[in-house]
Amino acid sequence: MLRTEGWSLRKGSVRYIIEGKGEPDMDVKKLLEQVRDGVVQVEDAQKALKNLPYEDLGYAKLDHHRKLRSGFGETVFCQGKPDTYLLEIYKRLSERDGEVLGTRASEEQHRLVKEAVPQVAYDPISRILKVEGEGKERKGLVAVCTGGTADIPVAEEAAQTAEYFGCRVDRIFDVGVAGIHRLLSQRERIVRANCIVAVAGMEGALGTVLAGLADCPVIAVPTSVGYGASFHGLSALLTMLNSCANGISVVNIDNGFGAGYVATQINRLAGGK
């Protein structure tokens, strides 16, 4: 357990003892008083607070301090969770943190959660189920592009994830390589972005083309859209991994959330300008 008895300073840092597992025994009030009195520096207290653990529900360990450590709150993967578990997770997170982002939710899960958390919002295209604060400022610019209309559900998961985490998003849909003139006509919009998310199924060539047109990082998202030999997105995944263009990173098949998360990190590093 984390204990504050015997806080000591070693080269200006806070030292604490970790003994075993379980609930914390950190006296946060005492730590804050030490910050107030100048005994502990603000930076050292922040490091100590980053190690506070989680709320243990037995079936889930809610990481309330993830945002403090990583800059992003914990996200709920809704698919496959039993109703009672999902409901309690949303209740606890929304009550304590004021916001919740969930992915891969169903209409039935939306109706279930809304009974207990009326402010929850659901988008059936992206399957995102979220509670979001009002008046959120969105900075920078992330461009989310798709090869075709069938890729939009994955693209919306990426776009809405980035928006939830504070990014401004420009959606540029149905600009696949089968009609390259459509993509080229949008080049001015695309190159303004701090990061580009390229979402495509079939052969998955969109990411390579975009990386050849822009000077910012490209996150390629293969989708499971396609006929038999696309192997449920494997063809697009291999194309993106073997791209001859530089500046491309690739996430898993249909992983719009992962792309939106990384795009947010890049956008933040760019200063959100």
C-alpha cells in the first residue's frame, strides 16, 4: 500500500513505500498540506498522486487517475460486457469523472445505460456511447479520410474519439483511389491537418497516397470492408504495413478508436494549433 508516513525528500523528490496490493493508504490531505507549507514541491506531489490506484468493483478496476498519468481518461469497450457490469461502470465513471467514452456499444446497451445515466448519448454509426461535458474546446486539426462510404463507421469511431479528447476534426469521406481525382480535389483541406487518419478496406491503398501528398503523420486504419480475398481486412492491413511511403503508422483492423487516440496525441504534440 502507498503510505505517507515518513515522507522524505531525496534530491528534491518524494519517496514513498509500496507494500503489497489492495486499497491505498495515502493521506492525500497531508500531502496537500505539505505542498501548501512548501515541504513538498508541486511536481513531486503530482508524481505521487499519479500512483494512486483504482476503484475495485471486483469485476472491473476503474482507473480514475489514468487521465492524470496519460492525459486520457479510461475508455470502456462495451461489446461483450454483461449488462449489470456495464451499467455500474457507466454510473461510477460518470458520477466521479463527469465524462465517459465507450466504444462498440449496441442499441440495447444504450437503452440500458440511459435509464440510469440520462445524459448519455449514442451514435449508431460509430457505436460510440458517451457522456461528454458541455462547452468543450477543440483545438488543432485532424483530417479523417475514407476510401469509401462503407468505411465511415470505422472513420466515425476515429473522428468522434478525437473530438471527445479535444481535437477539431475535418471529415473527408469517399475519396478512395478508384477515383483519385476526388482525393486530389480535397488536397488543400487535407494538408492543413496536424495528422491524417486514412480509413480504407479493399486493397487499402489510401494511406500510401495520402502520405505522398502531405507532410504530417498518417495513421492508416484497415477495415474489414471487401470481398472474399480481402480476408476481412487482412489484405488492407498488409498493404498498409508494406507501404512504400514514409510517415505511416498502422493500427489494427477496424480500430477507429486506436487511430483517434494516436491522432489526438500527435495533434497535442503539434500544439493543437
